[in-house]
Amino acid sequence: MQLIDGKAVAAQIKKEIAEEVLQIKANGGKTPHLAAVLVGHDGGSETYVAGKVRACEEVGFKSTLIRYEDDVTEEELLACVDRLNNDNDIDGFIVQLPLPKHISEDKITEAIDYRKDVDGFHPVNVGRMSIGLPCFLSATPSGIVELLKRYEIETKGKHCVILGRSNIVGKPAALLMMQKGYPGDCTVTVCHSRTKNIKEICLQADIIIAALGVPEFLKGDMVKEGAVVIDVGTTRVPSNKTKSGFKLSGDVAFDEVAPKCSYITPVPGGVGPMTIVSLLKNTLLAGKKAVN
């Protein structure tokens, strides 16, 4: 069993991006600029955005953080999106989700210029991804395929089972794993809360991507010997072993599953660090105007 070290891969990619940024500046080019819009004071969102701003500094990007209180109106937020769309200095931006209930996330996402949509959530980017055109890939699925690539894990002709059908992870991961080329060329099965006989389906899988958001859902008796397991889950669960009284739990019962695997990602330190790096890669592409 080999652990897939997302932290180490993310550090390597950051180094590669930082070198490219130095090269761009040396050639008189423009420093890539990422903006993040944060609404309210959700703990998880605060942490994510702080991590994104810090990562920008590490690779030499410019970053701008725009904050609003929970009571911001949908009109005000749409006006902010419009300003960012038209600001030539900003290459890419994100509106951190979730948003307060009175604001339509779909409306905000669709208002973002797809050429600046470095989260990869805009319908144009999702559509382009589905047919293999240049686009900004959703950060988490992009991070997953990058890990498979960096560890040279064989995907051609493999059966990949994806647990979860969310628009952010499950669906785009399924599309990427079935694309022609590497990493891809998989036969893909997507399971979700209405799927019958999930255990039997998982036992046929060469690669399992667990993205249900259910702590320790995937047990040892659901995985065949030699499978590759990618754990996308990050749920805070109570723990008497940590100072905070909480720990991050993945969707995989790690101690049961790991001994059977050829490769497995830990939580934390697996897919998580790759998500921010994917955002940086998208911002670099946006700076180069690679998606038109």
C-alpha cells in the first residue's frame, strides 16, 4: 500500500507555478491576479479563502479579498461580479460558496465571465470540459486527476466507481475519468444515495473516488485487493483526541480499507491540498488568456 501524498505534490506544483510566474515577470508580462469574494463569516469559508490568499503569495500572484456581510443583497453581489468581469487587472475570481439562503448561487455563478471563472463552475466551462475543449476544470476533480498522473497510476480500461453525483466533484470527476487519453479511458460507474447494491459495485472497482460527504462510508469489505482509493470527504466529526474537540474525517474507513489498497489518499493531506493548487493553475491559465 502506498500513500498518495497530496501535500508533497501540491508543494511541487506550487514551485513549478512560482518559477513560471518569475519567468513571466522577467519577460515583462503581467503578474496573475486572483480576486476572492467572501460573504459572511462561515468558519469553513474563512479558512478556505485565507488558504487561497496565502497560496497566491507563495507563488507570486497578486490577490484581492472582497468581503460582504451576510445581509448583502443579490443585486449588490451581482454588481460586484459585473465589476470584476470588467476589471482588466483581475485575471480570475471566485465567489466562495455557500452563499446565504436569500442569494441564488446559480444566478451568481452564471453571471461570472466564464473566461475568469477559475473555480470551473460556469456552465460554459462544464460544457467544454464534457467535450474535451480548453476550459477551467473544477478544482477538486482536476486535483484528483493530477494526483493519478503524478503517481503514474494506470487508468486505461480500468473500472472507476465514483461515490457521489455532486456538480462540484462527482459529475465532473466522472467526465474526466472517461475522457480519451491519460488519465482517463476508464469505464465509469457513478453511485449515489439511490443506488442499490453499492457494495457489489464497489467490489468490482479498480479505482474508487469517494465523494459522498458521509464519514467512513467506504468499509474494508467493499474494496477489492489492489484497488486505488481516492477519498474526497472532509467532514468535521467530534474527537476526544484533538485540542479542538473535532477531527477531519474522510468518506473512507481508512484503517480498514488501506491494507487492501495499492494506493490511497489520506484525510487530511490527500485531495485537499490539490484543490487550492488547481485554482492556482486555473489562475495562471486565465492570466495567459488560454480560455477564450
